[in-house]
Amino acid sequence: MYIEYVLIENFIINFFIISSVCRLLNEKNRFGILGALLGSLVSILYPLFNLTMLMDVLLKVCTGIMITTLCFPCKKVKETVMSLFIFLVFTFAFGGVVEFSKQMLGYMTIMVILLSSLILFVILKVGITYVNRKKILNNFSAKVYIIDKGRKIEEKGYFDSGNLLYDPITQKPICLITYQVFSKLYEKDLISLFMSKIDEKGLKNGHYINVNSAVKGGKMLVFSVEKMIIKNGEIEKSYENVCLGLSFSGFDKAMHSAVLLHSSQMGG
């Protein structure tokens, strides 16, 4: 029974570790079950030998090399070393959580081991998802400068491949902006905007269009500004007479950007 418990708990923990590494490296978990099984089989050998601390560490490293080679086949040495390093860090993290649970409770059962490992796995999953999402947002974000009527404002923009909006009148692509950006440019009040009482004639090419997916209520104020400058790292590109659409869809909360750039501007 002891061997069965060791197999089960090590298989589950190793699978948690491999799944966490896959999520961090954005890899598919193709051989997670085989890798977890390999790790659990090796763990059975630990009690058969009176290993010193150094030998124990070396055995864990060798096991990590076998598992990472199986689960994360990399063509470059640097990628292989990185996968192994992350795997070992997560391995010691799970081991530390199990030991911490033992010290806190004063005893250790298979349920305590699995529960503490599950909690750490969920924490890692949430944390890695957040980090990966933030990384993606940063990769598709850029500084945006909007210039019109002698006023220049700086905002954070997001390149949105799903923004395929075109103005049916001018046939220009539409970049979406929030009310906060609009108010910085023209100091219009929010009530008038919601009531669609803004004098669109006071804006260059100002008019309303029906776009149900882009703005609540189905009507969106569209207008043109003199210039928009997009700075993405060292690359800077300028656009004249850019068409903007005022959106209340709340994209700024999801994208952490106040300007939703058009798909045609990606790579600009």
C-alpha cells in the first residue's frame, strides 16, 4: 500500500508541476502523463538507497532532465536549460508547500499532500495566466499621441486585430476612444454624450453611425482629428486625418488602454 500511495501522490504532484511549466512556457501538455509517470516511478527508488543530500539533489536534477527532455523537446540548448530550471524551481516549490503543511498541521497524510499541492497549483495557474495576459497586452500596446485643434494628448493604445470598423461615409478605418480621451480633447459633458446631443458639426467630419457591437445603444459618434502618432518601441508612425469613434463599451478595462487601434495599423 505504501508504494501505491507514493506512486499516486508523486504522479499527481508531478503532473501539477509539468502542467504549470507548460502554462508558463505556453506549451501544449502533450506528454504530461508520461512525464508524471516517469517521475513517480523514480520516486519509488528513493527509499531503496541511503542517499546523501548531495546525491538526493543530483537524482532530482537527473529526473528533471529526463522529464523536461520528454515533455519539452527543445531545439536550442538555452530553451532546454530554461525548461529544466523552471521545472526544478516548481519542484522545490511544491516540496516546500508540502513540508510547510506538515509543519503547520504536525502530521502528514496523502490528502494533506494532495490538497496543499492543489492549492499551490491553482495559485500558480492564476498567477501565470495573469502574467501571460499582461505580457500579451504589453506586446500589443503602444504610446498614442492625438493632435487636434492645437491640443495634443498622450494615451496608451492597443493594437486590436478584431477592430475591423470602417466609417461608411469616409471609408476610413475607425480607432475607438473612451469618453475620458474625448473629454481631454474637447471638454464635452458626459450627459450630452449619452443623450447624443453633441453638435457633431463642430467636429471635423462629425456624424453618428450605427454599430451595435462597438458601443452600447447602437449609435456611435465618429469624427476626424488632424493627426495621430503611434510610437511602438523605436518605431514611430504618423497618420493624418484619423477617424475616431467614441465608444462606451468598456474596452479600456479589458485592454488597459484608452485607445483601441485599428487592425490595419498593426505592425505600423
